Amino acid sequence: MIRVAWLVAVKDLRIEARSRVLLWQVLPFGVIALLLAGLALGPAQAGTSSAGPGLFYLVTLFVTLLMINRSQSLENAPGTRASVATLGLDPAGVFLGKALALTVELWVSGLVLLGGSVLLLHTALTGTLEALPSILVTLATLASAGTLYGALTQGGDGPATLLPVLTLPAFAPLLIAGERSFSAALHGGALWEWWVVVVVALVAYCAVGILLYGVLEES
Amino acid sequence: MMKVTQRLLGPVTLLLLALTFWMGLWVTPPDKVQGNLVRLLYVHPPIAWVALYVSFGTATIASCLYLWRRTRSDAMDRIAHCAMEISVVFIVLTLVTGSIWGRPTWGVWWAWDARLTSTAILGVFALAYLALRRANDDPTVRARRSAVFAILTAINVPIIHFSVVWWKTLHQGASVLTSTGQLNVHGSMLWTMLIGFVGFTLLFFWLLRERYRLEVSRDARVRTRVDEALATRRSEGA
């Protein structure tokens, strides 16, 4: 399972590195969205507002949706899914591999957006660094959940529009937990309580993905 | 025996619901603190019980049984689908009755309370389930994906249940049966509430049975139409 996961993750990351969709399309979109969020707050508010963590996670949500669609569309070329199916790969490994690749991509975009947040929204650098571990775990949880929900939408009518409908209710608690722990790192408060929520969700989504991804692959 | 039970389900449900409304509106006294507003609580908790536990429980169990190879059948998929549709109605009713009670009690129609918000999220999940079903034409793909999604959705139910304990926001905690198993409601108030719980639970199963029948006849009609279309094509070819 681990070997398959590693192979799939490396394959997805190689495709990403060659196509550079993350670099030239998703990241510029994320930075523009962050800039627009700052403009929406206004010059006086943007630098002093405590909305930084919320805006960071809102933009991260948009980026995550784009990246999930991108991750699932890698196998959309005619015959690719059928070819992959004939290889007889362990579905649990495929799930973990795709989730791992998506995690790495979200970490890259997360780091860029955090830099943008410090620069544009004047989020405190020390607090941001303190929140970094919790942000990385939240992004990994979003990636594992997103891989599962992304597989649910593939092949049907309008996967790009169906994905937000399916994922937003599931992402809501994760985003709230991520935002609260980020805010706690910046302004003080209970950091660990929200950490626990995110870690439990990560374990739950990984467990469900390992158990049920095969059912989705079969279909 | 089964047929008699099925035939009695409708009338018994209507009788219990009528009894709940009669006792709730005329027999029970006004509450010492809440006055006549307490009468809404004879329907709100039973509706929420059906929305969160009975309908979602039925949909989740049916989905699990569909995914398990030994018990996989179209019937399980249909039951999950019908239960989820009914849950949407009951979740909306839960939020509406809660909102009507909340306006005079809390001063607002809606509060960003942990239980209210998590229940609304569950409603969106149920709508997303129905959207997912409509997105897939292949019955097998649709059934499998819907079953996986229903199981993922069910994770939200314990969050809603324990939200009043974990976050301690506006919505009160367990008030009928305490964590130590003690009953906090007495006399006619308790009986009205209990009859309400049974009545609304039976209403769910009655609606489920009728919706299931409708789904079976719809599937049969689709199959007949496909067969007719194929026969017409064949006759054109010959």
C-alpha cells in the first residue's frame, strides 16, 4: 500500500511539476483573491484587522477546490482510468498517494498565501510561524477529505459545480478549526483544542478513504 | 400480519399526531417560565429526533448494507435515497420550529449557535446527497457513490448531538432525559412529548414506505419505456 501510495504521489507531483498549473494558474489566482480580500476590507482595516486568519482560509478554500478538480482530472484523458484499473493497484494506496500529492501542493500554496497574508494583511510573523504546524495539518486534512469527495464527483454531470456543494459542508468544521487555531496563535487562546479537532478529522478521513476508495474506483 | 401492520401504519400515525396536537394545545398547562411557548416543544424535539437520528440512521444503515456485498440490492439504495429525501423535509421543519421558538426566547430568528449551525450543515449535506444522485445516470455508479457520501455525512450526526456539550453555546443541553438518566418532564407534559416522539417516528416510516413504493413504480416505468424504445428500434431495423 505504501509503495503504491508513493508511486501515485510521485506521478501526480511529476505531472504538476511539468504542467506548472499550480505555479502559473492557481497561485496567481490565490494571491489575487487575497489582494481582493484586502481591498474589500479597505486600506485602514486591512493592516489592523483580525480577519487575517479567516481571509487566509477563505482563499485557501478556493485554491483547494481548484486543486482537487485538477488532481482528479489528471486521469480524465480517454482510457486512462481503464488503464490504471487494469494495473490492479491497491485502491487504498491510490487514495493515500493522491492525498499525499494534494497535501504537498496545498502546502506550497499555503506557504505562498501565508507570505501574502503577512505582507498584505500585516498578519504578525511570529504568530504565523507559531500557527504553521496547525495550518499544515489542516491543509493535509483538507487534502485527504478533498481526494475522497473529488472521487465522488468524477465522471458525472458537472463535476466542477458539484464539488463545492459536496465539500463545503464537510470543509466548514475544518476551516473553522483551522481559523480558530490560527487566531489563537496570533491573539492568544486555546490552540490545542482546535488542533485535536483537525487531527481527529485527518485520521477519520484517511481511515474512510483507505476503506472506501476502492468502491469509488470500481464505479 | 405484515399486511395488517402496513395497513394500520397510516391511521395509527395520524391518530398519534392528532393526539399530540390535542394534548399539546388543550390538555397540558402553560409552563411556569415559558408560558404557552412550551407547546412548541411537543413537536420540535420529536421532529429533530426524526431528522437527525431516525432518517439519517436509516439512510446510513441502508448505505452500509448496500456497500456490503452480501446484502447489496437496489432496495437498500432506494431506502437510503428515500430516507435522505425525507430527512431534508424534517431538517427544514426542525430549523423552522426552532426558529419560531427562538425568536421570543432568544430575541433572534437565527443564532450562530453550535447546534443550529451544525444542523444547517447537515441539511446542506442532505441536499448535496440529492444533487450527487442527480449527477450520475448509471444506477450502479449512482448507488455506490451515494452510499459512500451518506456514510461520510453521518459523521456529522454525533457532532450535532454532542455540540451542546462541547461548545456550550445558546442551545440548551439534554433537557428531557439528563445524562444520569433522570426524567426532567412530568405528568401530561411528558406523555404529550412521548406520544409526539412515537407519532413522528411512525410518520417517518409511513412516508418512507409510500416514497419507496413510488420509487419502485418509477423504476418499473423507466424500465418499461427503455424496453419499448428497444423494441421499436428492433422493429425499425427489421
